[in-house]
Amino acid sequence: MHRLFAGIHNVTYLSLSSPVYGDRFTRDRYHLPTFNILNRLELHLEPCFSWQFLTKMLNISPNLEYLVFAIHISYSAKLENRESEFAVGQWSQPDFVPICLLSSLKKICIQGFHAWPDEIEVVKYLLKHGEVLNMVKIYPSYFHSEEEMKLRQKLSMFPKGSRTCQIEVMKIKS
């Protein structure tokens, strides 16, 4: 796996699924290279250490401009395991802010958003530290109109590192 990532470190667009690098054994054994020219990253977050994977990818992508992450969790699985770390794991803020958040990340797109506490904390962190963010688009997994409005209000109250950042909660098409 290390050789694979070392061989593709000069890409400008990368799409990954978190199980590629999600388990603790793999994370501790293999170090990912820095993706210096990566400007678009797409992550498919699934159970097992996904937030740590997101943080790792932000840290090694100093010139990232566009981030898409899709949260793939079944609604019934989350309800059955509400108190566990099954969903995407617990979010813990990185020890330092990734460079891309301070200098280059302009657009974030979040798909499959459920507005659970860990997801809200991730969005809050990205908004607070995204100093050059222009747009954050959120595609909810499933909300009623009233829930969408509450989410919009909640997100609008979060501190933003960028004065020009627009937040859009996209309506789900019936």
C-alpha cells in the first residue's frame, strides 16, 4: 500500500474510500506521502476511524482546493448503534490546523449528512478554520423541510474563518 500511494503522490485529483487506510494496524504501519499538487479530494467515509482518515488526508494535502466527502451509513445501523462509534467514529480535533484550511481550501461538499453530533462538530471545525472557504454545500441524507430549516439556522450561527463563505443545505429531491 505504501508503494501504491508513493506512486500516485503527484496526482491533482484523488478519490478514496476510508477502509483503504482506516484500521489502526494499517495506519500505524504505513505512512502516506504528502500530496503537494492535489487540489481535489473525494473521500467515501464508512465505519472504522473515518474522521481520523479525513484529518490525515487534510494534513498531507497542503494545496487542496476542493473537498468532497460522502458519509455512507445506513440510517437503521446508526439508530441501532446510536451510542457506539459504529457510524464514523468519534471526531477529535487535530492537534494543529491543516495548512490547506488556512491557505487553499475553497469549496467543501458533504454528501449523506445526517446532522449527528460528530458530523456537526466536523462542519463546525471546518467552518471555523477554513480561512479561504467560499462555499460549503451540504446534501442531507434525509430531512423534512422543518429539519432542513433548523440545520440552516444552526450552521449560520457557527463562527467562520472566512467572511466570504456561503453555506448551502441542499433540498432533497422527491
